[in-house]
Amino acid sequence: MAATDSTRPVMAAVRSLLLADSAFTALTTQVFDRVPQKTQGTWVTIGDVSTSDWSSSDTFGQAFTLDIHVWHQPTSQTQETQKARDVMAAIRRLLHMQPLTLSAPHHSVLMFVTNTTPVMLDPDEATLHGVVSVRNLVENI
């Protein structure tokens, strides 16, 4: 069996999982890997992927660390961090220790949230930003 890169299937499956949840989409429906210019409101970017080999003598595999960025532009002068934190909590609920369905030949063995950052004010002084880091082990079947 030849090794195949699982990056795109993992990113697509994470995006689909987020957008399939009504509680998540009540917070935002904007999930990108590359953000369009002039995006406003609340959005999520799936990116900053790093991989390492997780193969054995008879199985090809990859270990992923995937950073999911949450961005929120408050509509008032007060910094409304709660919405960004709510989106981050929804991501954790949906991804931590949950199965991730991938198309063959990829199979997600384990997925878990490894870290979340505090919600911080971006240098533009208008956008709040937090990060949820997810680790996923994928093998080729």
C-alpha cells in the first residue's frame, strides 16, 4: 500500500463536522482555509497544519496538529469576548475525543483538542482572536 497525504481530507472533514452542527452554525457559518477580503462578523479559519510520520512496519500514518483560528469583530465599542469563547467551546465540544469520518483510504484513529489560547485583541485593535489546537492521528487503510 502506498502512503497518501491526508491533509486535505482531514481539513475537509473538520469543516464539514463544524458546519453540520446547528449550535455551531448559530454562532457562525463562515469557515475558511483562506479568508476572503473584507470578511466581517465572526469566522473560523482551518489552517496552520503540521504533520509528522506516524507509520509502523505495516501501516502508513500521519500525526496532525491543526490550528483552528477563531476571529470576531465586535459590533460595539466594548470588547465582546464571549462570542469568540463560545465558538471555541463549540469547536472543542465537536472535535475533542470525537470520531472524524474520512474517505478511504484514510481512517482517523484518534482526535483530541490539545490546547486553546485566551481570546486576545489583534494588532488591528478591532478583531478578537483565539486558537484551538487539535491533534489527529490518521492511518491509511
